[in-house]
Amino acid sequence: MKFTITRRGALLGAGSLAAISALPIGTIAGSHSTHEVQMLNKDPDNPKNKMLFAPHILTINAGDTVTFIPSDKGHNSESVKGMIPDGAEKWKGKINKEISVTLDVAGFYGFQCKPHVNMGMIGLIVVEGDGKLANLEDAKSVKHRGKAKKAWAKIWEEADAAGLTV
């Protein structure tokens, strides 16, 4: 079998090598994922469920990014006070605006839609990694009002059943 390198093939190969060489170290081997969370007025699968994040529980790896998408108008995403790990950055998105957050610290992150939190529009992100359980009890002990109180009880029950809190 005869192998011939064409001029075009050599140029493409050199260009690809240059592009890969320009990437920061770890970009290829240790790349991180981006996850999407929809902000919705009602559940497309069950219209009785209103004002929700989909998914409402998300498990990711440290360094991953979560993008909150305002699929319906009138929503935002913000972290819940007392429900993020020590050293993690809080966030507060604007109404009707997409927001992306990169979560580098392992642990439990509560989030909510400010205008609809009392209607139970809340969610939980579990960031896997060393020290994941460090803020679990603090996050679980935060007091909530309105329908958010019941919604959080349900989320913690689901997280426990899925083995996310062990």
C-alpha cells in the first residue's frame, strides 16, 4: 500500500496541530460540560405543575457550567442564601435573561426564581467531588416560606432517594 501526503493534507494537518497547540493545557483531556436548566411557566409533561425549573435537580462535576434559560418570560435564577458551599460564588440573574454559572466547589447549591420562589420555583445542583457533603446540613437547615417550604422538602426527599446526599 502506497501512502502519499498531498500538499492540501499537509496544510490541513499543520493547521490542526497549530489550533490544538493554542488551547490551554487541560482543555482537551479535562474538558468540562455545560448543562441547561429551563425556566418554565408550566411543565410540558404535566400542565398542572406551574412555575418550575427543568430539571429541578441536577448533578454535575466541579468545573462544569450551568446555563439557565428563560424559556418563558418573567423568570430569573439566583443562588439561595445559605445554600451554597463555603468559597463558592453566589449568582443573581436578571429577569428574562439567560445566565451561565461555572461551579468549581463541590457541594449543594440551592437556586430559585426570585419572583416565583413562594410558588415553589426552586431547584438543587449537586456538584460532585471531594468535600461534597461539607455544606449538606447547612443547606438542608435553611428556612423557607410559602410553597417553597414544601418544594424543598420534596427535593431533599428526591435527593436522598437518589443517593445524592451520601
